[in-house]
Amino acid sequence: MKLSINGNPLIGLYIKLCDEFAVVGVRDKKAIEMLRELGVEVVYTTIAGSELVGAMLALNSNGALLSNHAMRKEIERIKKKMDVKIVETRMTCLGNIALTNDSGAIVHPEAEERIIENIRSFLDVEVSRGTIGGIKTVGMAGVATNNGALLNPNANEWEIKRVEEVLGVEALTGTVNFGSDMVGTGLVANSRGYIVGEDTTGFELGVIEEALGFI
């Protein structure tokens, strides 16, 4: 499914998605309908006052991990649909610094140890520090589900192998939105399907479908 939000194809900035839940930072009817088609509970809220929720929280089927900069009313909205854990940290954009699925997480190499421990214990996954395509903000340099992963096209063999080992899926490299290498900014996905930025080409869609196990 193709989507733009307020004319912007960078949909991964506004949405965080996993197999059980989705959080969306803008009240976009089409986006919410598409997410419900993927069989998830949908929460509309800002986080720390920002619509860019895709960058702000780490998420898998066990719940949502937020920084202490989230406001109480935002936390309460999310808690109505899923478990929430708050981390005291200076790194507010937990969605940027962690690439997660239900088995593992690759995390920014300079992430604080308390973030690592909370991802390990609360999201209940194996955790490894690393980069993707040399990029530390791995949450925007890749997209992972329980069936596959699409990574920044500059990811090297070692980085791809680490993602595959830790997240337990096969990974391919590719782009979105007519050549954007920060694939997490233009793609959200779970095991049932995916939503991609409106500028994504037919060739890119083919790579996405193969990477995420839909063909």
C-alpha cells in the first residue's frame, strides 16, 4: 500500500508498526485505515509533543519503549493498547536508535547501557550494538519484521550478517521513495504487509516484497 502524509512520502517518520500494534503521530484517516488492514491495534498520539513518533519509540509485540521526555497524557494513550516502559535517558529518539523485531534488536553503537538493558528485558530480545551502512541511527537505516528485513543499500556484508543473526531473518538491501537510502523513513511493515511512501517505484516495491518475505 502506498501512502503520503500531508503530501510527504516519508511515512516512517510518522508511524511505528509491529505485528500487534501501531502508533501514528498524525490524525490521517487513510493511514489509520491502512494500518488497521494490517491487523494491529492503532494508537493516535504525539510523543514528547512531536508528530514524528516513528523516530521516538522502540516497538515490538511486547510493547513500547519511550524516553522520559514523553508526556503523561501521551503515555496514558499508548497504555490503553499496549504495555509501556519509560527509560530515563538523554537519547529521546529511541525509534531512531533501535531496529527491532520480536527476536532481536540492533542498537546505536553509543546508546546508553540503560537503553540496552531495557530493550533486552522489556522488549525481551537479543541486543547487539551496530551500524547499518555505517549509519548509527539504525532505526531509520533499516526496516525489520519477523519475516525479513530491508537495509540501507550501503550496508556491508558484516552488517547484513549481524542483522540476520540477531533478528533471526534474512535481509536484503534496497531503497524507497525513488532512491532514498534511509529506508526506515519511507517504509513501515509487519508480517502481514507493508505501507510505503508514495514515491516508491515498481522496482523498489519488488525488492521490498522479496526482502520482507511476501514473494
